[in-house]
Amino acid sequence: MLYLKDRGHVHPLASEITPREVWRQRRTLIQGLAAGAATAAMPALAATTRPGKRDALPGARSAVPGAATMEAPTAYADVTSYNNFYEFGTDKADPAQRAQGLQTRPWTVVVDGLVKKPGRWDLDALLKLAPMEERVYRLRCVEGWSMVIPWVGYSLSELIRRVEPLGSARYVQFETLGDAKQMPGLRSNIIPWPYVEGLRMDEAMHPLALLAFGLYGEVLPPQNGAPLRLVVPWKYGFKSAKSLVAIRFVEQQPRSAWQRTAPQEYGFYANVNPTVDHPRWSQATERRIGDGLFAKRRPTQMFNGYEPQVGQLYAGLDLKTNY
Ligand code: MTE
């Protein structure tokens, strides 16, 4: 974002990385087991093994098209130590170091605005709202790096359907925790707190838009947005707001925190697009975390590779103006 240097990247312990081949073998084995189990009408087992660092939160393999990739997940140690969570500081290592005390219980999410059933949802009610699924998504940061993360959660549309939006609800606004007592980053006014993001209603209803509660088969670590966050895999990572406290249904397009900070750089749509460069750098390629510093950068894919699933949402829209 505004801070580009990869300072302070903590390298994982070798023992914490599952070698790619071992991971593939496990995945094939588990998929085989899962295929057998499916015929017995049992939920398929998730494809990844849990690191055992936090409470288990298993998810069945998702049947949503595009929700699985055969690309090996980024090592858990990288996923949980190289983060953007400005409420805890702007250095990539800050969230893992400073967010561990984040109080994630009790936790409630206000769901209101243009809906028939506004209310305050307790985390436990949200955890039970729909079956947990594992979704292995690519996450592409606007800064030019990417990861592959096995998230656990369910489609945001599950929650949206239950609150019955009115016909006038055209956008969904997401607000995240802004608690200066717990979040030292709020002392700097780098962006207007709290962190706010938004989606068009049809984007929010797309089955790939995920309400995530976990990753790698465990509850979310604080640095990754515990206890629940949004994950929108076809958009730059900044759309995937962490530690949600409010979801509002509105008529006007919300102005996100990043739009308020630098509107010429961060638009409302923020779809991953190799042909629309950031004003200060190219978006044509990306560095996959874990590939090694000297590895060749990978070509950025349109909509982060999810074009077959989401391309039709933007038919007829000028993607250069609506960046
Ligand atoms: N959500 C909040 N509340 N605060 C943030 O600073 N950073 C965003 C997004 N969600 C951010 C946030 C950015 S820029 C990215 S790339 C992703 O979170 C990073 O998610 P990760 O650290 O889990 O990989």
C-alpha cells in the first residue's frame, strides 16, 4: 500500500513448512478417501493438515466452482507472519508481534441498514450459521505479492440471505474493529479509522465471496483477522477486511478507507487486473511468497484467475475507469 518495503519478513522454520511433494501426496490420499466418503453421504475431509497452533476449525472441501486450486498453499509460517493489518502497525511483521492479545470473545457483528431483519450476531451464532468449508484461494496484494491460503468459512451470501435485504440495498459496507486500547496502529492517522470496505450487492452475493473464520483447519490467528473476516479472492487483498464488527446494507456506494486516503490509487472495485497499473508501479506480475527472493515473478492473472467465475459481473463496465 503506502509502505512498500518488505522489511521484517520473518522466515519460517524449516520444520514448519510442509514440503510440496508431501503435501501433494497427502492431498491425493485425502481426496481419495473423501471421494469414498462422499458416496457414503459424509462430508469430504479438508485437504490440508492443521499446524496445531490454535483451536481446530475443520471445513469440508467446498463444491463452489473455483474454490479449490491445485497450487500448493503458502507455508503456514509465511501466511501468519507476513501480514497487512495496519491497526497493529505498517511493518509486515507488526501484526504477528502485536496482535496476539486481541480479545476475540465476546464478539458481536452488527448487521443492519436496508434489511428486513437487522440485528446483532454473536460469534457463536455466526459459527453455526452454515457448514464450514475449506476454500483454497489465491490472495493477491495490491503491493505485488501473492499467497495461496486454505481458508475455512462459508459464503457471505449465507448470512445475507438470512437478514433479507430490501430491494433498495445496492451495496454492502464492512466495518472492522477500531479499538485504540488494543490496536497501537490507531495512533497513526495513516488511514481514517475504522477500516471500511464495500462491495456491490451482486459481488457480495457471489458464492466465492467468503466469510472466513479460520485457515489451515484452525481458527484465524489475530494477525489474519480473527475472529472473522471477509475474503474476496478476485480483488486486491485490501478489499478483504479483517476483524469485522459491522455489515451494513446501503443504497449509495460506500467510500472505503483506502479510497478516502488515496482515491487516485485505490478504487472501489479493486479487481485484480494486470492491464491497469497502480499509478506508482506495474500490476503485470507478482511475487509468490515462498518462491524465494530470486524466483521469477509470475504473470498476474485477470481477476486473480477467477475470471471464469466472476467475469460476467463486470460485463460492459470500463475497468480502467472503475479500477
Ligand atoms: N483489514 C484491516 N482491518 N486492516 C488492514 O490493514 N489490510 C488489507 C486486508 N485487510 C487490512 C485488512 C490488506 S492490504 C491485505 S493484502 C490483506 O488484509 C492481508 O491479509 P493477510 O495478512 O491475512 O494475508
